[in-house]
Amino acid sequence: MANRPDKRKIASLESHIGYWLRLVSNGVSQSFAQELTGKGVTVAEWVFMRQLYDYAEARPSAIASEMGMTRGAISKLAERLLVKQLVNRKEETADRRYQSISLTESGRSLVEDLAETADANENVHFSCLEPEERQLLLTTLQKLAIHHQMRNHPTT
């Protein structure tokens, strides 16, 4: 490809930090998503179940708030997980709009299995870094997320 002298010089894609972040993020995320698909869940379902794991039961609205998702999106996730028998739903007798959700025994077991999968995926992609480099990368990314108020859990 010939250079075009009439165009002003612009930075290459590879000169941007965002390019490298996206490249690495895509590789790590796609690898993990494939592992999850093989175990019958999506990344969004995994994130939902992992959030729910810390509670005996929770209201969908609380999980939606924690994940930065709408109640409608959380309801759809809950429905899919109900069909897969990974969560239970308990409706209040006085008002059916109020409900709580909890992981089933198989859901809890799956979260523990998927947590190991997540750890293994991270080790595959970041094992080339020294422990200090990994910690610096983690700290730097956390600092950027906090500074820019990025609170929503990545689910895609």
C-alpha cells in the first residue's frame, strides 16, 4: 500500500493504549465466554450468579443495582436461570411484584466450578507477567475505572 502524501500524519491504531486494552480484553473475554458456553451459561448469567452467590437470597432490584443493569434485563437473566434450574424464585404472598431469588444447590455448585474456570482463564492470559506486574496492572485498571466512575459489571 502506497503512502498518501496529501493526508496528514495520524497515529497508528497500535500507538493507542485503548487498542491494546481492547485486544487483550477481547482475547481474555472470548476465551472465558467459550469456556462458559461449554458449561451451559453465558457471561451475563455467570456474573448474575456470582453476585447472587454472596447472598442467601436477594431481590432482583438489588442485584440489578449492583450490576448496573435494568430490572428488565435482570428479570430475563433470572428467567433463563430458572429454566436451567440454577436459581429459585420466591414470591411474596401479599404482593407478587415483590420476590427474592436464590441459587439452587446445583447453581451454587456451578458458581464454584465457574470461579475455578475464571481463575484458570486469568492465569492462562496473565501468567507471562511477574506477580508485581500483575498487581500493577490490576491497580492501574482499578484506578482508571474509579476515576471515570465505571461501575457496571462487564457482561458481554
